[in-house]
Amino acid sequence: MKQLQLNYVFPHLANDMTIAQAQISRTGAMPPVGGLSSDVVLDMRMTYALHLVTDHRTAQAAQLIDDLIYGDEAQPTTPAIYNTWLWVARMTLLIADSSWALALGSAENALQQLSSIKGKKSEDYMALLAAILYNLAVVHNGTGDNSRAAKELTKAQQLLERLVKKNEMRFSVLLLNAVEASTDIITSRTKQMNVLAHYQTIIDANTLMLGTGNEGDTRKALNELVDTLRKEGEIMLEMGNGRNAVKYYTKALRYQKKLNEPLGYRDLVLSIGLARALMRLINRRAAAEQLLTSLLPLARKLGATNEAAEIENLLNSKTKNFNIMTLLKGIF
């Protein structure tokens, strides 16, 4: 499972931190706080904590988060929504170290903070609840409790589905990651496909956001989903389950096309995988042959000699298998 992206569940702050955020991004350091009110200083420190996390300065991030929660910088007036995010951030960092027990302790504290908030239908509240559930799924998956993890992930997906309808820009990447996580946590292939089918319309809609401010993260999440679906297709082929392999490869190719990239090597590999899966199905072998024949010029154009050889072998094997079956029928 992918690590939770904390920037997408960062709560709205009381003060505008645009200038401070720009300064932090430019210098990588906390701006001077002399003469500023305590609430502005708090918002600046929250902003700096987020920067440290996203900049992968883990040790510094952990220290500042601990200080903001219960150190010298902790304030009794800190909003519960801020404290919730801090505990979620701490939980995320602990998960990265596989500190499962401590991560569960952080989840408990985050939920205690969240339970004291009145606006339970607010975007920030729902986002943080989804984040806690996602992280809990990661923890329980890591400790082998997949049944519990699957339930938590499903609840996180449902919350993110609602949030995406309210704010596509903010939450589409999180939903993509949560849907991809289904292949790690949900062991039933049928249930995996049901999840993918359920969220397909939403994913299709949100891939149209490529070209917006979130393009980098959206493209990365979609690429990772394509790779995951390809791997699942390979597993299905190895297990001899051609029908499910076709489903995984088809979805992988569908999302690959959404990336609007020139037809290339990745499309070739996915299409060959789909053809191999189709050849396992008696009524789809003609389609497999047509697909392989159309792929051969692409493989040669790309200089993919190994893939071109694989296509030729698959086509030759198809002909030989047909002849063998014909001869066997004549004998029996």
C-alpha cells in the first residue's frame, strides 16, 4: 500500500499562509516569528511541519510534530482538527518505520481528537477520518489482519468517494491510491474486480484532471494503478485464469490510454499480455490472433526485438496448436 499523502488531508488553517508557504518552499526553513500573534505562529508551524513531511525530512518532521502535540510548542488552544492531523502525520511516519503498535496508539489519539469536533460533515473532518481508516488498513495489513484491513479500506474508499464528488482537485489522488490498495488487501479476485468496476466511472472522470495543478500526483497515481493491474493480470495468467487476466489487462490498457501518452513500449507489453490471456479463452482466440498481428509492426517500429519475437512465437504456437487439435480430432 502507498504511504498516505498528508498534504491532501491537511486542514484549512485560520490564517492565510501563502507568503509563509512560499518562503518555506524557497528557503526550506521556518520563517521568523517575532512579533506575530500566537495563532499565526501556530499556523506557520503547521505549514512548516507539512513541508518537512513532504520534503522527506522525516527526523525533523517527527520532532516538530511531537513538539506541537505535547512539547514546548504545544498550546491548549490548538484546534482539535489541527491536533488530529498532527496525530495522523505521526501515525504515517511510524508506519513508514513499521512501528505498528505505536502507530495504533497515534490512531487512537487522532480519533479522540476527531470525536471532539462538532462539524462532522465538514470536508476536513471527513478527510482526516478517511486518512485514519486508510492508515489503519495499512497497519492491519502489515500485521496480517487482512479481514480488518479490508473493512477499514472499504470505509476509507466510501468516504473518499463522497469527498471526490465535493472536491475532485483535492481528493482524486487519494481515491486512486485507495482503489489500488484493494489489490493488496482484498484477497478475493471477484471482490477486487467489483471494487474496480464500482470506482471506474469516478476514476475515468478524474483522469480528465490531467493538466491541472495536481497533474504530477494524478499521473503518478494512475501510472501506479496501471502497473498494479498489469501485475494482477500476470498473476492470473500464471494461475491459468485467462478470464480474470483479460479483465485486469483490459482495465490496465483503459487507464494507460487515459494518460494520453504516445503509443509506446508500455502499451505494447500490456497488449501482448491481453493477447496471451485471450488465447486462453476458446471463443477469443481469433481476437487474440488479430491483436498480435496488429502489434507486430509496433514492436518492430519500437525496436522491441524480444517482444517482436514473443509475438511471432505466440502466432506460430497458435497455428501449431490448431493443427494438433485437428489431428487429434481425426484420430479420436
